[in-house]
Amino acid sequence: MQPASTPLGIGIDTGGTFTDIVLFDLAAARILRKAKTPTTHGDYAICIRKAFEAVARCPAETAALRRVALSTTLATNTVAEHKVHPTALVVEPGDIRVPPELHPHLVLLRSEVGFDAQELVPVSAEEVLAQCRPLARQVEAFAVSGYASTRNPTHEQQIAAILRRAFKKPVVLGSELTHQLNFMQRAQAAALNAGLLPVILEWLRAVKSILAERAIACPLYIVKGDGSLMEEAEALERPVQTLFSGPAASLQGGRFLSGEPDAIVIDVGGTTTDIGRVSAGRGRLRRGGILINHRQIAVDGLDIATFGLGGDSRLRLLG
């Protein structure tokens, strides 16, 4: 039995097929115990409870926990499998021509902030409501992005306040997600973020319910796509930051387990395969945004290629 005085940590990775968990000695930097259980889609609390039961076997170990760190491929899998939840994308394009195919539920507003951050056309609550009301029942969240919002986010904030009051649904702002100047990519990232909210919200609620059930009150961290950690509040505001959470954790784990400062790490999961490189003991950041299924998304992350091909996939040779 591990003495309660030894500080312990728990790491959990929820993938599309399995949920993995480790009990870690923080002082000695070694794994004490590990377990694997099938991921229970529809009720993540079931697999997370089983995982906790497998590694934290006594009250002394539970009391010694100092942190719980999470990673997941749920957001990545959702994108790779084209299962993002429906959202409305509300944009202020200014003089930029926005193609209708940018988003299935697209709203173009006449209000505008110029690139010099000065207001040209004020926000009209009547216009926002008239355009968004027909979509409100078809979507689970809204994303708002303005052409010049990285210089002046006031219009995005005003539009978001109108939408929240009227429809009581989550609203994601492009200016709070990324500071990249590419308006189209920023708008798409905001829409994707809004579409991933239900996935990450369901998962975090399940984790928190198990922590409360076991009276675990230590800090909760989530691995971001760039390999750093964020707290729960940031994950709920910006779930798109959990894209590459699982792959980033795999990359760091591969470096730790191999002990090699330079390596190529390949992680074949049930749903996706992730390939990345470690140089001088660190993963490399990808310029311009992460890449999933050859699609670039304006979110910071490690230079990892993710493909919708994994252990659950089925291949057939043609020709």
C-alpha cells in the first residue's frame, strides 16, 4: 500500500475506444499502477468510475492525490468523423466576400468595424434577432466572428450578449479564441469551437462527478493541443483547445517512456492515427494552425498529423 505522505497524481486519457488511467508517484516520477477500460459513449461516468476503481484502491491513495490531469481525443475524433454538433456562424464580413459554403448555418450582418478598429456601422439588435431566430432551433450554439475583431472585439461582444439573452445558448467569440488575422480561418475556428462544446462539456461533467463521488478535491488540469496544461474553466470556454489533447499527451508520453530527446512518435488509436516528432526533448509547434484530415484549423498546437484511420478502421485492397 502506498503511504499517504507520498504525493500522487492521476492521469486519464479518454479515447474513442478506450479510457486509460495511471496512478503516478509525483516525487519519484514513476508509474505505480495503470488500467484500461472501454470508453462508454453516452455515459462517460461509467468508464471513468471503472478506471478510478482500478488504480486508486484505498482511501490513503485517494487522500494522497495532489492533481488530476486529463487528455482526450474526443474532440479530435469528432472532427475526424465529421460529427461536430450543429452551430450557427454569425459574421461581420465588412467588404470581404464570404462564400455560402463556409458554414451550413451562416448569418451575414451589415454591422462593421474597420481594420483601423473604428466602428463604421453599429450593431442592430433587430437585424441580429431577425437573422438568427430562424436558426435557433436548428443549432446547439452560436459562433460570432468579425473581420476586425482582433483589433476591436466590441461588436462581437455586443452580438454575443444579444444572442445569449434571446436564445439562452452558448456563444463563442472568434476574438477570444485566436489572434490570427485570417478572418475566414478565425471564423471557422470559432464555429468548430461552438460545435465541440457539448462533447467536452459532457466529458468534463462525468469526470467531475466521479471526483466528487470519491471526495477528491485536488486541482484538475487538461492537456492542450500544444502540450501545455489548462484549467477546467479554459477548457469549457475554449474546447477547441482540446483538439490534439490526446495526441499531444501521447507525444510527451512517448518522449518520457523512450528517454530519447529526438524521436518520431506514432500513436495508433481506435479511431485515429497520430504522428509527431520530438526534437531536443520537446514537440514542435505547427505554424498557422493544427492539421486534421488535411484540413488546417486556426488553433495553436503541436506539429502532429492526425488521420481518421485507426484500429477500429477497416481496410480493403482495391486493384
